[in-house]
Amino acid sequence: MNQDWEDRVTAAWATFDDYTEADAADFRAVIDALVAELPDGSPLGPFERACAWDSTGHSDQAAPLYREALARGLDGYKGRRAKIQLSSSLRNIGQAEEGVKLLTPELDGPSDELDDAVRACLALCLSSLGRDREGLSLVLGALAPHLPRYQRSMANYARALVEPEG
């Protein structure tokens, strides 16, 4: 879509915190109106609608829309966001295993500013499955580079949580 549309979507999301829980449908209507401007088949439509449902507490409504956006070819940065957000929604609706399957390949994908979000969401999915050591390892590994000191120690501890003892 064009930059004007993207700017208006960004502006709509900038007002999200102005809506109360009771106004959630009003916010979704704003997003729906923007989506209505998109050409048929655009992956941005289901993605933005999924984000709106998700952000207003309806992971069950968001998950199929994220899937649709990805099936329509949403890729790049927004595609990666969709995978992260879908995994979170799946965890929220009791399908954490599917979230793990969706995000695990992202650990080996091209690196970007979403790397830590991938690890955090994957850690939550793993924890929901009782795999807390793996989740903690991911979180420590993501945190380590941001620490002013102890980066190497924390990275080593993260690895030790999941390496076989021997």
C-alpha cells in the first residue's frame, strides 16, 4: 500500500491507548475502515485486523486472521511480526505447541530488531508447555547482549540450561 495509508494506520495505532476497554469495538472499526481501502487479497488487511482483535483481548479472533495474512504472502518485517503475534495468540488460546513450531525456525532466520521478541514469545510458549529451562535459556540469551557487564557469563549460563549434563 502507499505511504499515506501506512501513515494513517500508524496514526490510528498511536491513538490505541486513548480507547477504553468498552471502546474496543470503536477502535476495531477504525482499523476496519482503513482495511476497506486495501485491494482484495492484500495480506495487510487480515494482518491489521488481527492486530486490532489481538490488542483488544481477542486472541481467538486474531489467530485465524494472522494465518490468513501469512497465507496471502505477508512477509518481511510484518510477516515476522505476524508470526510472533500469532504465536502469542496461539499460546493464549491453549495451542502453545503450534506457537513453538511457528517461531522456532525464526531463531535461524535473518536477524533484525524483532529477534528478542521472537525469543521472548517463544520462551512463553515453551513455559506454557512446561519447558521452563528452555524458555529461561532463550530469555537469558536475549538479555545478555543488553547488559552493561556479564554478557559472556549470562550467555554461558543460558547455554548451560539446555546443554546435556555430562
